[in-house]
Amino acid sequence: MRYHVAFYRPRAPGEMVVAEALDFPGAVTQGFDLADARLMIASALEDLAQALLEEGKPLPVPSDDAHNPDADLIELVPLSVHAGTALR
């Protein structure tokens, strides 16, 4: 699955790049630059997806088209989740 992620570049010195998954509620993070923000949002998506699956909840369905006029950039970011059994 791939989710739309909006990136917001810094507006002032010292600010970070913010990344927000538009079709995966709660997936918001930041990075020192665009490359770092991409890594951070991929990690946040994986962590949130794993938590949902462990709770027996479904993953959000990616939208066909997500928009945010305030975003500087919107990209599709793949989600990689590994299925497995928890150790008891």
C-alpha cells in the first residue's frame, strides 16, 4: 500500500521539514531535511500500522487522490509491514 504524504518545508531558520500522511491519521513527524523527513514518516507509518494490526484493527485505506494546498510537496510513500506471530 502507498499513502499520500504532504511535506512542509521550513519557513524560518532552525525549523524542520514536517511530514504528514494525508490518508493515515496520526502519522505526522519531522526531519532535519527532506531526506530525513522521508525516512521518519516511513518509520512512523510502519510503527502505526504495526500497532493497529496488533490491536486487530484494519489499516486505513489509501485514498486515490489526496490534496493539501498548504503542502510544498506531496508524494506517495509505500508502507511495508511484516506479518508474524508474537512470542508469548
